[in-house]
Amino acid sequence: MNRTLAARPARPSVDAAAHHSVEHSVEHSVDQPGGRFLDPRADRVAGEAAAATAIRLTGRGRLVVLVALTVVVFALISVGRVWAQADASIGAPAGPASSSAVTDTWVVQPGETLWTVAGAIAPDVDPRETIASIVALNALSDTAVVAGQTLLVPA
């Protein structure tokens, strides 16, 4: 039995001129202060490594990042406003008469709402502003009132 070994494929030959030019450039690329050799291929390798680690986003990915950043900004603004309101309320006196404005009293009649009370005591002012003042003056949890209830109202 004759066995012949298959010859291995030949390794690609290195172009001698190209190999020599790389060696030549390496030999003559000396960093003078440190005395080190500078490899011109190092910049290319570093550039390829940086390109491999770069983040590339699709249109949908950019939209997701934009929405996430917007949510974070609005959350920070909301937290800032809550803190500002908390800081402002620390120095305010507690209780229903916490406003320094002059107030009158109003006894709620059957069928009256805060809207009708606001329209009666301040007809030239937006009723929503007056209702907000009444709610704040009386420390009401909502806008419901009952007949016979005495309210502090802005004068």
C-alpha cells in the first residue's frame, strides 16, 4: 500500500517588499525622548478597537433613548417642585387660617356649592382661583360642602 501524504497548502507568502517597508518604517520610527520604537500599525489597531466598541443605534433605539431622557428630566423637575413646595410650607403656620389675607365667614346654604359661593363673594375674579383660596383657607380635602357649614372666605 502506497500512502501519499497530502501536502499542506502553502502559507501565503508575505510580499517581501511590503514586509521590508514595514520593518524599515518600524526601525526608523523611534520616539526620541523615550527611545522607544513606534509601531505605525498601532494607530490602525487602536482605531479598529475604538470602532468595535462604538455604540450604533437604530432609529428606534434613538427614540427610546430620547424618551428615557425626557422622562428623567420631567421626573427631576417634579421632584424639584415638590421640594420647593415642602420648603415653602415649612415656615407657614398650621391650621385652617394659614393665609395672612383678611377673611370673612360664609355659612353654606342648602343647594350651594363652592362655585356659587365663589361667584357670590368675588364676581369679578375667576371662580377657580376663589375656590382654590377657599379650599386652602379651610384645609378642605375636596370641594364638597354641606348646608350649615361655616367657611372662611377671602374678603
